[in-house]
Amino acid sequence: MDKTVCELFAGVGGFRCGLNSIKKIEDAQKEEKWNTVWFSQWEPGKAKQWAHDCYTTHFGTSLDLTGADTTNIDISAVNKADIPDHNLLVGGFPCQDYSVARSLNGEKGIEGKKGVLWWSIYDILKTKHTPFVLLENVDRLLKSPSKQRGRDFGIILSCLNAEGYIAEWRVINAAEYGAGQRRRRTFIFAYKNNTNFAKSLNYNAIKNLLVKDGFFAQTFPIKDFEEKLVSSTDISSDILDVSNNFAFNFENSGIAVNGKIYTVKSISEKVKPTTLGELLETGIVNKKYFISDKNLYYTDPDNTHSDETENELPAESRHTWQYLKGAKRKYRTAANGHKYVYSEGAIPMIDEWNVPARTMLTSESSFNRSTHIVKDKGNGKIRLLTPMEAERIQGFPDNWTDTGMPEKMRYFCMGNALVVPMIAKMEKTISQIFDKE
């Protein structure tokens, strides 16, 4: 089977880098093992499309079947029939409200909420009949919404089932499989039930699928478990019925096949992770990334708690990393005028070298509780991560996002990205599957 790819919500090209083992910027200019025939990257409401510019700087653009460049417009406005045929669809899409409703006249079937990107994925699958699909989402996808837990993921599985797909999923903590970041994400691998891969699996042996034979089992080993721990339920292909009535406790791994869902809480067979210290720059780092003692501490450095229920701290004390990351108690006033005590616990102020990085967010480098602060490997002083270190934490080549975008956007793009080495691991298994099709 030809290794052709359609990359949706492409960002700065994480899937493409992983599929093609791109480890240095110059690797992007070499002939690729996986041929990306079309991609889509559009940031709504942004005059300057920095991520798309970064992507095309490294890879160039892609034309649709009419010869037009539609890679930087709203995916919902793209004519799905004009997307080139492909055998693998990949994409990282946001966790949204996937609920559906009957159309007003009742004749057009069901309608999903406008702007929800899953429906564009679904439209492509219905139009192009892509045999293999690899998708990424946040781990809370399995639990949303809180009032009907599991409904949104159930809708996705129902859609895939209706189009003849078998779908596996796994929540993967990248650090547990060797990466330098403790980032948990839900991955979905779906394949048409008429593919050789689907036909090669024994769906009467669900435990074997989840532990040994399935896609994720082959790629990310887990510990064995007792078969009685697997829970199951039926899933309808009536998406409206699922939207209105379905709820289920999805565990972090499972498979949906022929209208039946099987799920189990799996425990990874951990491998040695990459540590943050291995990813930090060792040369001279620009002084602009360093934090002055005045902005680090407002009192004794060993003090990790503040209590403002008696006396409020001055504004300059609150604008220190010690205050931001420390435990705190203070009065707040609710919208209805009720006064209450807000509290939160302390988190480590300095990120240690000997463990993987925490999950990187789009707010990285800003004055934010989640921002990483490290000791410089050269002089031992305290500083923020550099943009290149942010790229390394996500597994991109050094200076991948140094394409003219502001530094703030470089961090933002990395916070939005996926962990490239996880895709590289999956590529090896997918490549073997394609070779047998």
C-alpha cells in the first residue's frame, strides 16, 4: 500500500516530522518515506498564520485536486472531494462538545455543532474512505462531558463504527516510553474492517488484542492483566441516540469493533525516559532568559507558603515566581458578593534536571504557574527555557520554529504540538502494517 498521508490541523508539522524521522531541519528537504499529499493548518481569527508559515517554510505547500492551495482556510469550508486520495489520515484535534441534534426540517439527518473539528474529520472519512486513521487528543476526551461521562468519545467511536472502522485507543504518557516530557495524550488508531490488518486479528481474544496483537500493544507494551478486568458495552451507529443517551466509563486503553466496546485500565511497561537535563542547552544562553533575584523571591527562598487572610502582600511581592508557585491562602469575592478563602498548594519552583519535563502548555515562558524554571547548565543561575529547549522537549529539530515568528509564538506552537518521538514509534508499526496491505 502506498504510504500517502493527509495531515489535518497540522500545526508546525509534528506528525510529518515523526512519520519521516526528521531530526534536523535539513532532513525536511530529503525525500520522505511518507508522502503528504495534502495538509490543513488554519488558526481562526489570526491575521498572521505563523504555524502555517513555519510548516510551508520546511515542506512547501500542497495543492488540492483542482490545483488550488486550500491548506490555510477553515477546514469546514474545504470541499472534501477535492482532497487528494490518501491511505493514512492523521491529525491532532481539540476536545470540544461533539453533541448532535436533529436538523430543523428532519430530512438532512443530524447536525453537529458548528466549528467542531471532529465533523470535518468525519466528512473526509465518509468522502475519501481512508483505510487508516491516526488521531491525537487530550486525555480528558475519554471522560467528557462531566454530566454525561464518555459521551463525546462514544460519538467518535459511533461515527467510526458507522463507516466500517475498528478503532483502538490508548492514553500515552510520553515520558513512560522514553520521551523527555510527562505529557498524557489520547491516541486513536482506526482501520477499515476490510484491511489485511483488520482481518489478521482475532476479535474473540480481546485480551490478546490489548496486550499483544493490537496496534498499540505492538507499539507501546503494557503489563499483563486479568481478563475479568476488561469491561464492555454496546455502541450504536445511531449517532443521535449516542449523543442523547450514551455514557460509559472509558479506561485508558481499549478497542471498539462491530458495535462493541472493550476497555481496561492498562499499566505501561516503562522504559528509561529522557531527562530535562539532557535537553537543556550547554552553551552560553542569552541573558534575557535569566530571572533576577528580585523577580524570583520576595522573602526567604525557603518559604513556600503565603497567607493573605490577615494581611495582603504588596503587588511587587505577588509578582515573583516564589509567590506564584508557592502555596497560598487569600480572600476572594464571588460574583454574587460572597467572600471566601481561596487556597492552592505549592509546586516545585525549580524543575529538576534528573526527571522529564512537565507537560508544556501554550503559556510557556510567560509569568504563569505552569512555566518551567531551570538552573542553567553553564552558570547555575535560574532562567526560563529557551525556544530551542521547548522544541527539544517536544522532540522537534533545533530551531524548527525559528522561521520569523515572534518568540511568544514559538512557545505557543510547542505548547500546541505533540511529542514527535511518539509518532516515530508508531510509524514503525504502521509501516509494517502498510507493507502487508
